[in-house]
Amino acid sequence: MGDDGLQRLDRYRLPADYSPGAPLGRQLLWFCVGAPLLAARWLPGSAWRRLLLVGFGARLGGGCRLKPGLRVKFPWRLEAGAHCWLGEDVWIDNLAPVRLGDRVCLSQGAYLCTGNHDYRSPGFDLRLGPIDLGDDVWVAAAAVLAPGTGLGPGAIAGLGAVVSGRWPARVILRGNPAVVVGQR
């Protein structure tokens, strides 16, 4: 930390072992063309969004519905099973892998965050953690999933929940921080 106990952003460096996971040319093409097209609100439809993501390395099962406003940091680090729904304004900020099982619903404005910083470190070190969602999970509108979060099959992250850690099948989570409020 600095003398005042706060982060020193001038000391920040990416970890030596970190890689975006794709060649620079693919990254540039994604950020300049692919990502803006994926998020476009003026172009309806899921089929072409699916083709776009798969073309950049995402692994998507059949029957996925992808809505306008969808943002994906690195498609090559996204895996989604069959019949997943990715709603309006969903942001998959996947510096680390994100895996969605079959029939996963990410509702409007959900945010899946796989990277954060260590506020205790003078260099504000990057900390990554994959997100893994089992089959039949529902992440409700405006819910936030922290790096390293796992939800077992059938679990629900309720409206606006802030979820971190590993959770078993069929739990219903609500609040900030999220707590179990029931079983599905």
C-alpha cells in the first residue's frame, strides 16, 4: 500500500502468467467489430448473434437465445449449454472462463464478473476466478456474480443479488451479500 494504506495504481502490472487467450488480431477484430455488433440494439435476432460468438470461439449449445445489449468480454472463454437465455444488457466480463449448463437463464442486466483486484496489495493485483453455473440455473435481473462463483443445478440468484462462493443445487439466494432464503 501507499503510505496512506491505499492502492498505488502506478504499481499495477498484469500478472506475468496472464493472457487474454487469443492472438492480438482476433482480440482487435472482436473489440472493434464483433463486440459492437453483438451488443447492437438495432439488429434483432439470436441466430446471427450465435454465429458471431461461435465464430470468435464461444461454445454454444443449440437453441440459445441471445438478446440485444449482450456484452461478452472474450467469447473464446464462454461455454453455454443448450437452450440458454442471455437477456438484454447481460454483461459476461469473462477474463477467466464462464461455463453455463443447459437451460441457464441470465436475466436483464445480470453481471458475471471473473476478475477483481486485491485492495490489500500495493499493486492492486488482479485476481481471477471462473464462473460455473449448473443446468437449470436462473440468474435474475441485475444480479451480480463474483469471481469464482459456482451455482449448483437448479439454483436461483434472485433479483439484484450479489453472489460469491460455491452454492449447492436448488438453493434460492437473495440479498447483498446473498444468503439462502429457500429451496427450489
